Amino acid sequence: MKTLKYTGALILFILLMAFVKRSEDPTILFLDALNAEQRSEVMHEFTDASRIKWHFLPSQMWPREGITIGALSKQQKDLFFKMLRSFLGEVGYNKTQRIIDLENVLAELQNNPEFRDAGAYFIAIYGNPRKDTLWGWSFEGHHVSLNFTISDGKVAVAPRFFGANPATIMSGPRTGERTLAREEDLAFALMNALTAEQRAKAVFREEAFPDITTAKLPEIKPLDPVGIAAKDLKTGQRDLLRNLIDEYLSALPESLAEARRKTINKEEFDAIRFGWAGALSKGKPHYYRVQGKTFLIEFDNTQNNANHIHLVWRDFNGDFGRDLIREHYENSNHH
């Protein structure tokens, strides 16, 4: 009888701990704070076609599913931002907030607050985080597209897009403030560290592309292998390339970033190529890409007199969690 009592108590304790953990989950706390109408706006089937549609245009130019942060109460918004921070970590969260805040700068510069709306960022959840082991969500608006897929506790964060307009604030009390500065500065540092011969390999096009070349495609394949290979770089130059990739990985929680960093360094670093197009000095249109076996980074600063940044991280097999989804169905009874 004692054994049965002990076993029953243990099972009850495990269930209770699971419930406590679940009830402290930032996503569940956010959903619990919504009313029924808000929940119906934010929640969609995992198979909904909008899950793999993305863009970085302002909301008036690209309609989106979900609920806007502007439609949330202060308490709901606070809970959502805790949820967002839990999926990004501090660095990625702070970048996102700074990009959103640039809408306020643009609203003032252009005197168009309806179009430049810092509340017009949409939250959409696909599947049911309370009970599904496979679900996803997105957070999207002008210059932000973050796409998360969760399968049995594993998380994929791709595609992820950030933009900054203005990249450098040129007037007013915040003159000189830069958003996404390190992604630009580290790439220039690498270009400046190359020898003339290496630079000739790295530059694959005289003119910068006007924008990222993969656009808003839901799925991409590796681009032509252009630029200089990591194996042809010297030690200090290789470190600069690693630092540049790390800056993009810093948008992820530290544990995710570290795991990806280790995989890249172990399995594909030498094959990574760094390619440049356009001007070799700031203030003129420039573009670069970093391509490995599993991922692609694209960066451009071409619009508004090269003061308007777009950058994106794509995973060839992992965009919208494709590799996680495949693994999920292979390891379950959903055949």
C-alpha cells in the first residue's frame, strides 16, 4: 500500500510540476490575458497558408494575419513582450524594439503618423501552444519579420529579417543614433582587412543590388557561390567573418546561438563564402552576402542615399522550421 501511495504521490507531483511549468510559460500567459475575440484573431491552424507568407513592408502596404500590438492593453503588451524576449534573448529583443521605435522617427520626419505606426506590428500564432507539440508563430511589421517554429521543445527562428530606416538618424535630438550598426561595421572591417588580391575575389559585382535578392520567397535554394571562401582567409580575417556571423546569431537566445555557432564552425566554416557588391565606403550603396552550406545572410544599404538597411538570415532547410517539421512527422505516427 505504501508503494502505491508513493507512486500516486509521485505521479501527482510530476503532473503538478508540468502544470506549473506550463502556466509560467510566457506564451500561455500572453494567451490567457487575451479575451475570446482577441484569441480568435491571433490563433490560426498550423497549416494556414499565411504561416509561410512574409514581408517587411509597412502594414498598409502588406495586409497581415493576427492582432497588432497597438490593439493590446498595457498588461497584454507587457506579457507579449516577455514572450518575444523569451524567443529572442536580450540582443535580438533590443534590436526589434529599436526598429519599431524608428517608426516614431519616420512619423515625425514625414509627418505621416497613420502610415508610420509603431503599433502596426502583428502577432499570429499557428497551432495551439497549450496542447500541440508542433506549433509556430510570427511577429511582423515594417522592417521586422520574425518566424518561429516549435517542435517538441526545439525552436527554429527563420526567416528572420530586420531593417532600419533611417540607419543613422541625421537630425533632431537623436542625431547620430544608428540601428543595425554592427552588421554594417563588421562587414566593412572585414573588407578593409583583405589584401587587394583577396578583395578582388570578394567583390563579385561593381554595383550593389537594390535590395536583398531572395525577396520574400517562402523557400530558397543556395545562390551561386560568389566571393571569397573562408578557407582563403588569414586567421584575423577569419575571426572577423566569425564575428560578423555571430552578430546575426546574437538575435537568438544564447543557447540557440551557441549551438548554431558550434555546428557552423565544426561542419561548414571553411566552405562559407563572403561576397560584396557596390561601394567600398559608407554613404554609398553597398551589399554583401555570407553563404554557407545551410544558411544565407544578405545585407543591403542602398536606399535613401545609403541610409536604409535591409538584412535577412535564411536557412535552406530550416526556414519556417521545415527540418523540424520533417523530423516531427518522421518520429511520430503522423505518416
